[in-house]
Amino acid sequence: LADIKDFKLDLKFISASLIVKFIIWPLAVFLLILLDKTILHFYDPTVYKMLILFSLAPMAANNIVIASILDLHPEKIATSVVISTIFALFYVPLMITICNLQ
């Protein structure tokens, strides 16, 4: 990342990655929890809370490492990780309150 000379914000990529991370992925987890509560009955409520918290976490920094190794626009990934972390500062406590995970 230190070699990045031409930095520009790719709003399409960032918005797509944030929508997937903070809307689609949590919805998929909620659907999995709903399926388990109604049909499968594999997990208890503690596991449900853990799954919800994992789905709300911001993007991981290991994405940057993988993108750097594969040379797949690590600057885009780094920007998305930073923005998702800043967004998660407000999003995670809000969702914990809404989902009553205390």
C-alpha cells in the first residue's frame, strides 16, 4: 500500500461493498437464524447473538493483504475497509440496541 501513487475514490465499488457487508450479509444471517428457529433447531439464542454480532462487524484488514498478494486493487479494498470501520462505529451500537443483544 505504500507504493500507491494514484489514489481515487471508486464510489461504485465502495457503495457496493458496503451494501453487501452491512445490508445483504446481515439479512442472510437473520434468514439463517429464522430458519434455525422455526425448522432446524440446531442453535441456542447465545449462538444467534454471536452470529448477529459477527455479521455486523466491519470489513477485515486481511482483505487488504489478500488483495495486495493477488494485486487486485488493494487501494480500493483499503478505502472500503477504512470507510466500513468508520461506519461501523455508529452502525454496530445502533444494531445492538435494535436487536436487543445486551
